[in-house]
Amino acid sequence: MAATPRERSPFLGVLPLPERNAVAQALRTETVGGLVLLAAALVALVWVNTPWGDTYEQIRDFHFGIPALGLDLSVGHWTADGLLTVFFLVAGIELKRELVVGELRTPATAALPVIAAVCGMAVPAAFYAVTAAAGGGSLGGWAVPMATDIAFALAVLAVLSTHLPAALRAFLLTLAVVDDLGGILVIAIFFTSDLNLAALGGAFAGLIVFYALQRFRVRGWWWYVPLAVAIWALMYNGGVHATVAGVAMGLILRTTRDKNEAASPAERTSHLLHPLSAGLAVPLFALFASGVTITATSLGQVFTEPEPLGVVLGLVAGKTIGIFAGTYLAARFTRARLNPDLAWADVLALAVLAGIGFTVALLIGELAFPSDAAAEQIKAAVLVGSLIAAALAALLVKRRNGIYRRLYEEEERDADQDGIPDIYQRAGTPGP
């Protein structure tokens, strides 16, 4: 008798246990980091709009470094070009994990989140371009509303005390990971200037050495830390944004474990750097990137000037339409069956939540609009658009939170206290 083909897991169904545990561990740190990020952004907004606002600008613009090595940067630039590299290194590791053992490892599982993420980047860019062109504004900021800030989004969920099932959180995480890749590609391709081929050659040579060390299983931080710093400095002096070095090293790190190895190099690095990224690097960047003077005039310009209006519409409307439409059409095309416990309203809520585009949006805004006046407008637009998206998502998520709570509690229930939730001990459920 021929064996019946294994039925595909429903879209947004119960995750396999290893994937669920990995997602829970990653999101736990991101949630705490997101709360710190919110606090840092709030401090910056309050600080710059008080009589001590000049002090904020003096600290942000204070220069230090090693001029002989081309590294005489302001505090603001050190956080954007230096500390944020740690964030992109962790993002590169997460992308590698998704590609090797996560949702992106096979075309069947990758299709939905990748199509949704690509649509969630393309449609906001189109919203910006149309708005800016109609108003006679600059098209240079088309990439600002493309990215989703997973930490900010999770912080909103934490503040709301929601109970999203693991599959919804994993889908949001995968969207953000693909968004981060898109953001770094945009930065690398469209925001490079005055290329220094010798320095870039040195950076690529350093990456080759980095790969060789991984290939031959060389261990010891004293090999990798000096090499990583050298790659970062060469990439910066090469004219390519230094955060590209972080993603490149994250993608090179090995994510599979050898025999008798408790954790892979990528896992060990992520474990060490994730708290630093979420708790220090990103909040400090937010502190020195979110300082915007709030006046009735500046807020009015967000909705009257074409560039900031394009950013707001891209984040709020473009992200929602792009992700929801991309997910819906991809599901229909691949004949994916939605988890019967959920509804398309839940996908809509996630799409709205993905309109929170903070860290990478602010970074691209600074690169796209070098002048202070234009940058201030774009920063204000990113903040306003993210807050609107957060408020709308809060309404949608809270409306369905009773259902989420029931599914979450069912996923967490462990009546026999054996460390494995009961749902994974049922027939047909993806287990360990």
C-alpha cells in the first residue's frame, strides 16, 4: 500500500519545537531591547525640546577618534557607523540561521514570508516615490519607509501585554530579517560615495581571512575581534557604509554545530552580542538619532511637505498594503492553508505592526538627506509614521487578544511538567 504524502503544516500553524525555542530566545532579548529603545527615543525627544537642547547637540556633534586612520567621527556618527555595526552583525547571524535551519531554509517555507517582505519593501517605496513626485519633492528618500523595526514592534506588544502565538511572532521576525537584508543591500548599493578601492580590497581580504578561520575551525576571540575591527575600519574608509561589514561577518559565521559542540560559533556570538546590540548599541543610536525639535510648524510640515508625507504614507499605508496583499496572494498562489484558529485579520494586524520602521529607517534617512533641515523633517516623519502604525496595530491586536491568549496558553501548557509542551506530544504536531 502506497504511503500517503505528509500533509503540509498550515500557514501560521504550530512551529516545530526547535524553531519555537529559537524564536522565543531571540525575541525575548529583542523585547527587552525594544523597551530600552523606546525609553532612549523618549529621552532624546524630551532632552532636545528643553532649555538644555544645546547640550544634546554639543554631545552628539563632539568629535573624537584617530584622524590618521580616517576615523575622526562625531558621537552621532560613532553610534550610527560603529555601534550599529553590532546590530547588523546580529542581524546577519539571524539571517544566516533563518537560511540554514529556519523558515527560509526551503523554498516552500520561504515563499510566503519572502514575498510578503519584498512586497512590504516595494510598496512603501512606491508610496514615497508617488507622493514625492506629485509634490515636486526629492525622490532620494524612497528607501526610508522600507524597513521594519522588530525591537520597537515587540516593545509595543510588550506594553500592550499581548499573547501572540509563536507562529505570528516568528512570521514578524522573518519579515524583519528579510527587511534588514533589503535595507543593508540598499545602503551598500545606493549610499556609497568616493570609493577607495585599496581600502575595499583590504576589507574583502579580511573577510576572506575571516571565512578561512571559520572554515578551519579556528577558535579564540583574539583572532576574530582585531580582524573584525580592521574589516570595519577598512570598509568605512572604502566608502561603503561600515554596517555592511557587520552583516557580511554575520553571514560568514558558521551556524551548524560540529560533533561534541554545544553551540555553533554563530550561536555563541549571538548569545554574547545580542544583549549588547539590543540593550546598548541600538538605544544609543536612537538617543542620538531621535532628537527632533517638536513644534506645531515642524509637525505640520510632516503632513504638508512631500518627502516627510511620503515617509508617513509609506510606513502606515504602504507597509500594510504591501505585506497583507503579498501574503494573501502568495498564500493563494501556493495554496497554503491558513491556521483555522486564526483569520486574515491577524495577518492584517501584523502588516500594520510592521509599519514601525525606526532604526534602519532613521539610518537611511540620515544617509539620504545629509542636510540638517531635511534630515530633521525625515526623522520627524519616521517617528510620526511609526507612532501611527503602533497605535493602529494596538487597536487591531487588542481586539483579537482573547483568541491569542487562548492559543498562547495552549502552546505553553505542560501538564506532565516534562519540559515539552503538551501540544508537541499530540499526533500530527511538529515535534523535536
